[in-house]
Amino acid sequence: MPSERLSVVVTRRLPDAVETRLSELFDVRLRDEDTPMSRAELVAAVADCDVLVPTVSDTIDAGLIGAAGPRLKLIANYGAGVDNVDVETARQRGILVSNTPGAATDDTADVTLALMLAVTRRLPEGFQEMQNGSWAGWAPTANLGGRLGGRRLGILGMGRIGTAVARRARAFGMQIHYHNRRRLRPELEEPLEATYWESLDQMVARMDIVSVNCPYTPSTFHLLNARRLRLMKPSAVLVNTSRGEVVDESALARMLRAGELAGAGLDVYEKHAEPNSQLRQLPNVVLLPQMGSATVEGRLEMGEKVIINIKTHADGHRPPDLVVPAML
């Protein structure tokens, strides 16, 4: 490694403490505006830096990686997901890719349970009544929702976040079911009293709530397509805090509008910042602006992981959170 400090480009504003520490350790170029870089800005950035620190709002595709200069040796993604980065092309160019796994696990699981409660207990409707002054006082039949306790929860993707969701849901008295590429080991499955379903079709058809907690890959695109959504009970609720592309959003909107599903709670969308317009108009849908990892603690931990990955790379060692194509 050269003795001079690494040149690091950060594509978005990060917490002040993270930016300060990056500036202390590296020759860092920070973003003044809290907006995504344009394509031209990204091309200029990768042309002459040693390390790029993108976020999930940046598309680091094959074309951009192809425009990288010879100095770029590490893409240190600020986020656990790496579907915004063409990891295989980066590997072919000799560029390492790292991420920040685990930093937002508890935060995302908390938001998943919050969405379940918000939809089943009709919390946004109650909030709106108070805000617009239309509440006429307590009534035995007003604003009736349903309990979480006793409901069957089907978790699609039992990784870190899915398991954290299961632990929280178990405390609410829910029955835990899951579909995963591989069944959990008994010592992980038994404390949750979780039931494994090899068939996703069979699981979704029997659940009261389905929670999407799997990553987005080519094999999970529209994993919950129109056919599978139609298998769900009309009384069921869908919650997605993972990736919008896993759910056929248009089919979901049609079914919710037709009363073929009871409700949905979404924090992610197929077109990222542009949810299906029909979803905004439905009273049985709760939409959040990608708040799954939005805690001060989580964002600082993500920054710490980015710094450790860069520093380890600068010291000539393998970054601890290195991503390889086989992991995807």
C-alpha cells in the first residue's frame, strides 16, 4: 500500500461523526448536498479515487465500474444490501466490494412490527381523526382492529432481520412460520417454536400476516407475484421492509383496492421513491419513506463498519465485510 492517505469519495451526506472520522483517517471528498450524485458526478468520482463509498441510492453498474480509473480498489457500500452494485463486474476488474451487515437488523425488525401494529390496529386512521378534529369520543364499535396475538406470521427470508422479527413477534404471542432457502438449525428454530415451510405457496396460503425479509436478487424478483398474492387469504396482511422488487406492487395495489387482501404495510417500493399511486389512496395501507434503518445508532454503526472496512483494506488486509458473488 502507498504511504499517502487513501483518496475516498463519499456519494451522500453521512452523520457528522462519521464524516469527521473519515476526514481524520483519509483524504476524503464529502458531499455538500444531501442528494444523490448524478451519473456524471459518479463517473468523475470513480475515475480518480482509491475508495468509493456509495449508498443504496447510487447505481454502481457495469458501465460505471468500467469507467473506473486504475486506482479504484474498493467500493465500501454504506448499507447492508448490495443489489445497487454489480459485484461480479467489480470482481472481474479487481475491485473489492464491502457492505455493512447487521447494523440495521434490530431497527428494521422494529419497523416491521410497527407496520404490523399500524395496519392491524388501524393506527393511521386514528391518528388522522385526532389531527382533523373529527373524533367524537370513545364508542364500543369505533376503530376496531385486531390483535397480533395468536395470528400466524409467515416470514419470507429467515436471515438476521427475519430472525429478529420472529423474536419480537413471538413476544406478541404470534405463531412463527418461515420459508427460507435452507431450514434453520434446530437450536435456532426451537426457541422460536418456528415452523419451516419448504413450499412458499403453501405457506402464504395459510398465513394471517406475511413479512418480506429476504434480499433482492434475480431469483427473488417478484417472488410474491400476482399468482402468489392471490393465494393469500382475503383477511391477510402483507408487510415489506426488505426490497420493493420482491413484490409485484401493481398486483398488490389491485388486490388491496378490490378487497382481496386486508391490508399492507410498506417501507420499500419497486421504483424506490415512487410508490404505486393507488397505494397512497387506500385506507388499509400504511406507507413509510424507507425508515427501516433510520436510527441515529444504526446509521452511526453503518459508518463505523464502512471505516473499518476501508482501514483494514488500507492496511493491506481483507475487509471484514467483504462481499463476494457467491454470497448473493
